[in-house]
Amino acid sequence: MSGKKGTKRWLTPWAESEDKASVYHLTSRVVDRRFVFGDEERGKFRMFMRMMENFSGCRVLSYCVMSNHFHILLEVPPMPKAGLSDAELLKRLGVLYAENFVKSVADELAAAREEGDGEGEDADAVSEIHGRFTPRMHDLSDFMKTLLQRFTRWFNREHNRTGTLWEDRFKSVIVESGTAARTIAAYIDLNPVRAGMVSDPADYRWSSYGEAVGGGAKGNGKKAREGLVRACMSHKGIGFEAEKWKEVSRIYRRAMGMALGRKSGRAEVGGARQATKNEEEMLASKDNETVLPDLGMAGMLMKRVRYFTDGAVIGSKEFVNEAFAGARERFTERRKDGARRMRGSGEAANGMLWSIRDLRVRV
């Protein structure tokens, strides 16, 4: 946990596990909720986000940068047990630091490797050099702190302003791999559709799905495809494998409640109009002529689901109860378990997704 007493951030009890993913849904809004992000600002934010991804070792599974807020679905893997090689450390430093600075660190490492007491290297000196930087890596709080600070500095210079840009602290929710991660990734990518900015999430450039389909700054969208493959399939042991995108894209469009083919331009979201499936979709479900077997979930994603930003932990009943057991001290003795049914706009997920917080107001 992190933060002041009474406001500790929810972190996974299994943060050091190499077998169980630590995934978070992160959100933050511009102060006073002002609409200040145009295309240039959204592009810069994505650039800084990708920089932090490459520096920290954390991986972005899904994201969307809107006009006054953003969403990121982030996986925070543990630091490798053997640590980082010198080459990997220097590569990561090169993402954030100037070439001369990285060279000075490289020279220090080379000297430490050569000047040991008859052993060929000074292990303590090497460890000290690595220790200056590695605590900032594979860390949720530092990822967000550095991302928001760097973007704020750039934004303030560009717009001749000073002071904070973001409301309060960023929000984070622990998300289970599998259904929960896929659902929240789709919820994130559907932000511009819910806002009425586009009718198909593929047409919004500043999101993971838009980047995966249309290409990012370098025109290939590989990073975005890797993240969405992981978001949809990590529970099956699949990593960041962009080559599986063709298979995963079909699953993902169904998760968003959209027809696969876009040629006709008739895809609809959330059951507003039930588009006819193509042959491939029919073979996938063999049930009826609608886009999704369960349009309720797709309809839910077209609403604001407060649990996804304020529920603290989202996943199966077993997953939420495990997180509850790992943070038992946060609750009174009267609380016997963690899993709570989702109400209001989240009701369609009952039986599949649970929340650790029982939100009763404006859910």
C-alpha cells in the first residue's frame, strides 16, 4: 500500500509474483475538468506514456486520452529476480536521460566491472549504480508520478501557465486478468463512443484500439496490438504477442459489442441496433443473428460504470475475496468477505464481475 493513513492506495498482495499479473485501471482528470487537450496534447501525452513504459518495464494494455482526462490499463510486472543487465539498464536510461548522462553511467559501470579486488569487478559498486535507478522501475506510483510531471512541465511551457494540471491524486483499481481486464480495456476504448465523438472506436486515434487499427506515431500500431493481446489473453498464458492480433481483434470487437466488418459502416454499439453477423462471427457463437450473445454487457459498456474507476478491486468473486484477505486490516471485523455485487449501471456484469467496494450512490 502507499499514501497517507486512511488514503492508502490499493496494491496487489501478489506484486512480486511472476505467475499472477498485477493489472491496474488508472484514471486522472484535468483540474476543474477543463477541456484543454487537442490533438497535439493527446499526442504528447501518448509519447510520454510510451517513454515511461519503455523506461519502467510496466506495460500499457489499453489506454484512451480524452479532452480532459485519460484512462490507462497498466500491467506492473515484478523486477526480474536476476535484476537488469548493464545493457538493459543503460537502454532504459536512454529513454529518459540525455546521451551524455547515460554515457557517464556506462563509464561508471565499466570501471566498477574492472576494478574489483582480484575478482574482476566491484560487485558492491555495480549494485550501488543499479540501485540509483531500479527502484523507480516496475513501480506503479513512479510510473504515474513521472508521466504526469513530465506532461505537466511540457503543457505548462506550451501554454505559458504554472501550477498543477491534474485533480487530486490519480485513481487506481486492481483488475483481474481475463474477463475483467478484457471488459475494462473495452470500456476504456469505448470512451470516445460514449462521448459521441466517433461511432466506431477504430476511428479515434488517441486510444489503444484506434492505434492498433490505424497505427501510432510510427505508423504500425504494434505496441497497441501487443497490449490488447495481453489484456484479452494473459489469463491463458499469452504475453505481448502482436502476431495474435488477428485472432484477438475479433474477440475484442465482440467484447465492445461491435460487428467485425467495417466496410458497410453499419456497426452499432450497445444494442442500439443489432447488426447482422458475418459468417465468421456466426461460426464463433452459433446462437442468433445479433452481434453479441449477451447484449447486456455491451450495453453496460456504453454507460459510465463507476465501479471501474472507484471499485478498488474488480474481478471474479474468488479474485476479489483474495485481495480482501490480503488487505484485511482495512476493514472492520464485521466485514466477512470482500466481493460485492455491482449495482446500477454495472448490474449486467453480475455473476461475472464483482467489486470490493459496495457503491450505493450514483452507481
